[in-house]
Amino acid sequence: MTSSASNSRRLRRERKTIAAMIRIYCRKHHAGSKDLCDDCRSLLDYAFCRLDRCVFGEDKPTCASCPVHCYKPAMRERVREVMRFSSPWMMLYHPILTVFHFWDGRRQPPQDHPLIRKLSDRPAPSDANPSR
């Protein structure tokens, strides 16, 4: 990924949003201070790393509507927990980021992306077992 893609306005906003959500979660569940605890800091670092390596770059949809799940299952569940808790608080603490996040949630991944074509070329899993 190019540095211009990782520094796009959209990805900077995505970083601000996930950082705000993790800060809210950490403040209410852990330390209570402005500094993140070690657990939340590692989750934030992991989320930033995933954003930097996103195959869609600035055209990325929100992770919930993305066809490529790049988070490890355990980390994905942690982010879901953070978002479930923080989402209602976001409107109070960060209303503009919240509106943008909902708007970005309507974004679809680019259909002409090679990875999307590769995923759509796969045969659908069949419920029927051919050996029986």
C-alpha cells in the first residue's frame, strides 16, 4: 500500500474513530484515566496495523461490511465488544465521527477490485455431501 493511501482522509478518520471507541471503552472498564491500559493499547496498535494493511486502501468499507476479514478471530471479537459498548457513547463524545462512521458504513467495497473478483469466482459451498 502506498503511503498516500494510508494517509488518506478516510483512513485518518477511521483511525480517529477506532481510537476514540477504544479510549471510551478503556476509560469506562479499566484504568479510568486518559492513558490506555496495556490490553487496550495492544488492541489499538493491532487495529492501526490492520488499517495500514487493508487491501482496499481508502476505498475500504467499514470492517463490518467488508468481505475480507483480516482480523484474527479473537481480536475481531474484542473489537466487536469495544464497539458494542462504545457506540452509544460516541454520539455524546464524538458526534461528527459518529455520523461519518454511519455514513461510511453504507460504503460498499469496490466490485472491480481483484480480490473481490477472486472471491466471487469461488464456487458456493454446497450443503449436499457428494460422497453420500
